[in-house]
Amino acid sequence: MIKEIQDYLLKEAAKKKDEEAAYRRKILTDIGIGSTSREYGTNEPSEEYKEYDQLLEKYYKEVPIELTDEEWAEVKEVYENSKKSSNPVRNTAVTAAVIIYIFGLIGGISMLKESSSAFFGIAVMVSAFILGTILLSLAEIIKLLKK
């Protein structure tokens, strides 16, 4: 393989690994775990245990939290699913759009049954379709802005 291509691929792999590690730290911090934990040593400082915990009166070091691939996949899935449905404004807009679709269809059909108001029945259904679609579009915009 050409050396430049190999260097490029190695650099991109390292960049992807760094981005994944940063994403892991962000998620763990967001859910309140943090990306490191403390490992306590003795009451005396050493080369390894340099930080001091005044509450426990012991020296410690920060160690990264190790997650298996399965644990990480589960934490990531739960985190991303909780972020999807946590926007009440978007949920309200979607609910209102569905209600408008239903009532517009029912109202339009009931008006169509009467021969004198058939035009108004079609107008109600078209208006409900347009308004519902606008609300669904607004919900999608809100979803995209949240990301």
C-alpha cells in the first residue's frame, strides 16, 4: 500500500476513535456517571496516587470507566431513545396535527353527505390537510433544531 494512503487511513482511524471517546465521555457525563472514577490508595502520597480526598483522608487517582461493548451499546441506545421523545413542544404539535386530520376528515365527510354543503365539506378536508401538514412540518423543524 502507498505510504501516504496508509498514513491517511491511520490518521482517520485515530480521529474516529477520538470522536467516539469524546462522545462516550459526553453521554456518561450527561447521565451523571462521569467518564472517570476514583481509585483510592493509601494515606500517604505516591507516584501513582497524587490527588488527596479530604473527606476520606486518602490519596487517589482518576481512572477511566471501562465499559464492555455490550454495556456501551445499551447505555447509548437508552440515552438516544430518551433524547428522542423528550421535547414536549414537538409532541404537542404532532398530537394537534393528528387531531386536526381526524376532525377535518370527519367534519368534511359529514358535510359531504348534505348536498347543499358539499363544497364546504371539501374545503374543510383540504384546510384540515394543509393545517395538519404545516403542524407536522413545524414538529420536524423543532426536532432538527434540537439536534
